[in-house]
Amino acid sequence: MTIDTLASWHELVQSRNPRGLASLLADNCVFYSPVVHTPQVGKAITFQYLYAAFHVFFNESFRYVRELTGPNQAVLEFQVEIDGIAVNGVDMLKWTEDGRIVEFKVMIRPLKAINLIHQKMAAMLQANQ
């Protein structure tokens, strides 16, 4: 069964509910964080990062403002305000033929936002260990 990856991702984001996230990730998924030097390899660690991101990023101000798509990849530009700081970034996704995400890369600007996200994500990841 093929997953409609983007529709599934948007549904998870809109509901702000990470339930169903694990079934969207491939076992060999790789997560690229804007603040961690090395790629995070594997479904379990990718799930941890994205689960934390659901709690840090997906508030009522979060919205995707641009979407560039190909057959098995997409770049989704987002905007969100967190603690009074405007965060602008992109989620870059690649998925397999059956629709499972194999690569998830996040890029963020400006520096103030990166520092804030680093602090909040570290706290969430630490709390979930």
C-alpha cells in the first residue's frame, strides 16, 4: 500500500498530533537537524526529533507558506512565532516509492531563532529520554 506522504504529513501537522508519525517513517530514515552536526540515523531517533518538534514548533501560529514538490520529495517553507521570536525555515523531505520518509532535513533562520530552537529542542529531547 502506498502512502500519500505529503497529505499524511500535512494532516499530522494540522492536527498537531504525532500519532501516526511512526508509520510514516522508513526504518532507515535519516534526520538532519539545524543544530546537530551529524545526521541522526534510524527510525527511532528520527521519531524522537520529530516528536519533540511537534511540541516545540506546532503552535497556533505555525503555517507552511510555500511548497515545492517532486515525485518523491518536497521542500516546505514554514513560519511560526515562538516566545515572541519569528522563526522561518524549511522542511526538506524525501520518501520511498511506497511513501515512507527516508530523509527529513530542517533548516532555520535567523540566528536568534536557531538559538531558541536549539534550547527548546534540547529540553524536549532530554525530557523524553
